[in-house]
Amino acid sequence: MSELEPQNATGEPETAATETLAPERPQEPPPVWNPPVAPPRKSRAGVFFFGALSGCLLVFLGFFVLIVIVAAGGDSSDISLASEKVAVVPIEGEILDARDTLDLLHKYANNRTVKAVVVRINSPGGAIAPSQEIYSAIRKIRREGKPVVASLDSVAASGGYYIASACDPIVANSGSITGSIGVILQWFDVKELVHWAKLKPETITSGAMKDAGSPYRQITEAERAYFQGIVTQLHSQFVRDVAEGRKSKMKLEDVAKIADGRIFTGEQALALKLIDQIGTIDDAVLTAGNLGGIEGEPAKLWPRRREATLFDLLTENGADAVLERIANRRVPQFMYRW
């Protein structure tokens, strides 16, 4: 090797500059990523409708089972699966309004599955007009061919017995208190209290009898005779209607003899023919079922009991009604009440 040949750093001779280099390979473009194509989705409409139908069927079956349990358990509800039944209409407490009772009577009178009605009475009586309206409704149901039986609870006196006399027959416990055929008119005389409080009421009327029965002064003899005439006339209506309701058992004279306000036990009432049978509510239902053509022990249909709510107390059906009753106590009221 010639000394003139160029050497590299290692002492080896460099290759000739004319030596050709290998050509560079062109760079390939990066591969394009294509996401996988999902297979076409199958329609789920059939599954949805099947699930919805199954859910509705389960709800219906659950509701049906609930009805059967309630009916079989004898719950006090307005539900019964029996095709022939006896409806029970309760009348409880002082009779001041006939609306709820009339609604039930009309409802059961138009119900073809109700073959007879039992009116369960636990009342000392009350206002005259509501008692007369319930009496008339019961008489109408009987005329249309549906039996109505009265069942007397602890007390069915005065207006309570007035209503019972529209039924046929009347069933009472031996210790039930009934009777009290009569009319009463009461109010407070507060003139002494007003005088003590140094108050002086002033009244302007259009006639001499307009303020008859005012609690602020003593009643006059003319006013007493006036009120007595009304009481006597209302009493005659009471006696007449009881005799009409009991016409197959009692005469008008028989009713008049005991229509002096006396009360009687169930046993005494049976002897006087004011009632027809000593028995319980079950006996009354069985009697009603027999009269209605039901074989065996009839199913009972009780109305659903509605509990008073706070809303009721704050509306016209609650506090306002209570206040109205209290306010009305200061004026004379003619009552069929024991």
C-alpha cells in the first residue's frame, strides 16, 4: 500500500469515493385502521311487548288475588265477589244529615247482585227532616220489591226507631234501647247571663212571632202555645208513619198508646210488637237473605269506612260543620231525639 493512499482512523485505507451507495427504499404509508363493522341489530319489539304483556298479567293476577283475600276475610269494604249478597247500611250517631245514607240506599237498590238490605241502626235519633227522608227511601225500596230489614244496635230510639219502622222485619238485641216515640224542642234561656254581663240585645222583627224562642228573654204564653201546636203536629206525623210502617202488626191506636216518649228494651219492644225478632246483626242478615231468595248463609256487603283526615277538618265538611252545629244549638230545634 502506498504511503500516499488515504487512511481512515483505524489505519485502513478508505474506499474509493467513486464507490456507489445502495439506493434508499421509499417509506410506505401507515396502514389505515378501519373499525369493525357491527352486525345488524335484531328488532327487540317482540321482547318488549312480551315483557309488557307479562307484567300487566302479573298485576292483574295480583289485584284479583287481593280482591279474593279481602272478600274471603270479611273486611269492611265495598267489595264482594258473590253473585247474591246482602248489603248493610249503617246509621250511627245523631241523625243530622241524610245524604250519605240516601246515597248508599240508592246504590244498593240499583245493584242487581244485592238481593236484600239490612239497615244497622245505632242512633238516639236527630233532626226530623233527615229521618223522614231516610224513612221514605226505605219504603220506596220495599215497594220496588227488595226486602229491607232493620237491625237495632245499642240504641235505636226516636228518629232511629222512626227509620226502623219503615223496614220489615225489625230485629233487635234483647238489651237494645228503642222506642222514645215523640218530639222534643229545647233551647237555652240566657237572659240572666246576658244581664250579668251587662249586655242588652236589641231585636227588630216583622211580626210578633218572628223572634219566638229567643234565648235573650223569657218565652210568653202565646209563644209556648204556638210551639206546642207545632210539636203536637210533628208528633202526629211520627205516630202516623210508625203505624203505616208497622200496619201488619200494629194499629194506629196501639202506637198512640205508647207514643209518650218512653223507651223500651228489646224484650219489652217485642212484647209491644214494636219489633219482630230478638237477634243479632247476623240473624238480621240471614233473615234478609231468606227474604231475598238467597240459599244458605248470604255474603255481607259492608260499605267502606272512610276515616276523617286533616283536610276534612280544615274544610266545610270538618271544622265548619262542627262550628255550625254548635251555633245552631242556640236556636230552637224540633227533634226526633231521645
